[in-house]
Amino acid sequence: MRHLIFFSFAVIFFWASRETSSFAENAKRPNVLLIVSDDLNVALGCYGHPLVQSPNIDKLAARGVRFERAYCQFPLCNPSRASFLTGLRPDQTGVLENATHFRKNVPEHVTLPQAFQKAGYFVARVGKLYHYGVPGQIGTDGLDDPPSWQKVVNPRGRDKDDEPSIFTLTKGQFGGTLSWLAADGSDEDQTDGIGANEAIKLLEANKDRPFFLACGFYRPHTPFVAPKQYFEKYPREKIPLAEERADDWDDIPAAASTKKKEQEVLVGNKELTRECLQAYYSSITFMDAQVGRVLDALDRLALADNTIVVFVSDHGYHLGEHGMWQKQSLFEPSARVPLVIADPRAKANGKSVQHVVELVDLYPTLADLCEVEPQATLPGISLKKQLSDPSQPTKEAALTQVRRGNPGAKKGNAVVHGYSIRTAGFRYTEWGAGEKGIELYDEQNDPHEFTNLAKDPKFADTLHEHAAILKRMVK
């Protein structure tokens, strides 16, 4: 009996020691805080914008690495989010618009948050990660993916109730058209303010175990809604307008345009244009303030030294460049995104990576940093080494795509696909495999992409080289 009791205690001690060891091992694993903004271009202080105030994202960049040339895979919410959360390109997910759920086409794929679940992390989301129709689906699950999360929170604020007061270019429409409101009330009355509160609660409740927390803010997606105090930070008379050229579209394929009829009211109306820009910038600064509250909680809870923080947007946003607004273009304002990664273990804080990267690189990067198995073959690369040495090369090119309707075309040709690659020095684009137009821009000497060099014989070799790269990337 004494031997049996001794053996029983030995077994209990063994398993208790194993559990303690496992807990200690888990406690050392880095947490992940993924912060996603909606419809945000690089209008941030850390990216050199002369006007926009983004002190909290700037502070994050100062203790992390800023990727100067990061590009989305599809400048539209659902395709982009489905892409970087699965780590697959849009042609692999089959998501090319805002209605299709990626599980329809890749039902068994292990997503980024799922991979962390399988590795023993607590995984949760607050707000918009997969696609929501904004503002219509705020407060719902939208096109969420339940297997990706163990807990979800869908905040809903007074911005939903204030919709009758919102100014819009198209009566009754807020998400797909330009619209804005300088709101009454406080930050915490708004959906994003509530979202920040909920993210902080999750940090507090899960600070003693490894977590993957994804926090999706809705701003600056239309309607551009923020408390009035943020609008006061941007006097309209000080807001510059996008540079214009009379011959801008003389050498650009028609398929490249995303101009909308309701936006014609902005043409020549500088006062209304500045009012729109004021609202967009105000929404950015409001969103930045909510980011700051979440990051402050990391510090307060002593989590900052063991948490990898990522800040990113799903795609960029036109603010009048080339006469266009919003998204779904392959031009730089629409395809380029802010991307900041702060790993407390890295040594390159405050520096920037100048080489091209893509949002499909996010999944393999986080998996690599946390020693998590992706459980799938992914097209992106890990950016782990760039976090310690930003001069390290990344990849040959970044690929972005869109699609257009083709009115009057025969059945089977009703859609025109546009594919664009960015390399170290150029952007090359084919519309309809080149049949609907080709673009080539010198990104170093023509960063605003005003001069299409596709027909310039001096760049024939460059054109052919880039055509070959695109062919390799689009399968």
C-alpha cells in the first residue's frame, strides 16, 4: 500500500511538473496583436504625410519596422482580407468581389488565426477582420469565418444611429459613396471606441496565456465619422488638393479608371473636396487615438515586451489622384498600404524596409516569428529577417489585381482582369492579358505615375522583362 501511495504521488508530481513546465513554455511564447484599419492609405505621419496627425501609429513605427512599399493583393475589402487572412492570392481563394465567402472555394484551408489556435493560442477578434458591409453590417458577423476564432465581439456605436445626419454624395448611401459627419459625443460612443474598449477587456482577461488578438477598426472607411474635436484639427483652408494634369489620361487605358458619376460633383469644387478630405483625415486621427488606447493597455498590463504588434490596412484609397476617389484601382494610392511590424525581440526599431512586400507575406511572417506551423503551402515569404536587418532583400515583385466589367462583350469575355506588378523600380500592368491596355511607370522618377512608358522604345527591354515576371506570377 505504501508503494502504491508513493507511486500515485510520483505520477501526480510528474504531471503537475509537466503542466507547470508547459505553462512556463507557453508564457514565453510571443503574443500577437493584429490591428487592421479599413480603407486607409499611407496618409500617416510615419509615412511622411505633411498634415495627418497619427501620433500613436507613429510611436509604434518608432519601436518597430515600417514597410515603405507594401502592397495589397486586391484593393477591395473582401478579396484583400480573405487573401491576407488565408495567406492565399485572390485567384486561389476565388474571392474577387464583396459577396463570396472564401470557404466556398477553399473549405478546408487553415487560416492565419486557425494556425495559432492549433498551436495552443487563445484567438479572438474584435470588429472587422473578414469582410463586413460598412456601415450596413456593423454590429453583425458580416462575412466572418467562425472556425478562425474562439471568441468574437461585434461592436456597434452611435455612428449607426447618426446615419440620418450623415452628408452623402448619393442620398441614402454611405458605404459605397463618399459621405461624412462631424459627430457629437465622445470617442467611446463610436463603434471604434467601443471596439477599443472590448479589445482592452480581452487583453486584461487573457494576459496570462499566449494570445492572438485581432482588432479591426472601421475607420476611415466611409462614412467618415469622427467626433467634432478631430475635425477641428484640420482647418479646410490648410488642406492641399491632389496634383492634377490636363493630359493625365491621354496615355492610360480606359480600364484603369474607377471614376464614378456621383463623384463628378467634386470636379472643380475645391471647397467640397476639402470638406471631404477633412473628414477622411479626421477619421484617421480618431482611429489612431483608439489604436493608442489599445497600445497603452499593452504597456499597463506589462505585455508589450512579449507581444508582436502589427498595424496594417486592407488596401489604399484614392483622394482625387488621377481624378479618382476610393479604391479598386491599380495606381499607387489604391494598391499601397501601411504596414508596421513591432517585434520587441528585433533590433531594427524605427527603421524602414524599402523593398517590395505583399500582404500575403503577413501569414508566413507571423507564423515564423511565433514558431507556428502554417499547415499549408503559401505564396508569401517570411519577413522575419527584415525585422532585424531592413536592408535584407525581400522578393522580385509584388502582385496586385482587380477586375472590370466589359460591357457589350461576348459571353465568357464579360470581365476584364487587370494584373499589376511592382518591382524595385517599376510598375507594370496588363489589362485583359494586354488586349485592353498595358502600363509601365518609372516609380523612382515618376512616383505619381503620370507618364505611361509602355510605348516608349527606350523601355522595350524593361517592358519585356516585367511581362515575363508577371507571367510567372499569374498562373
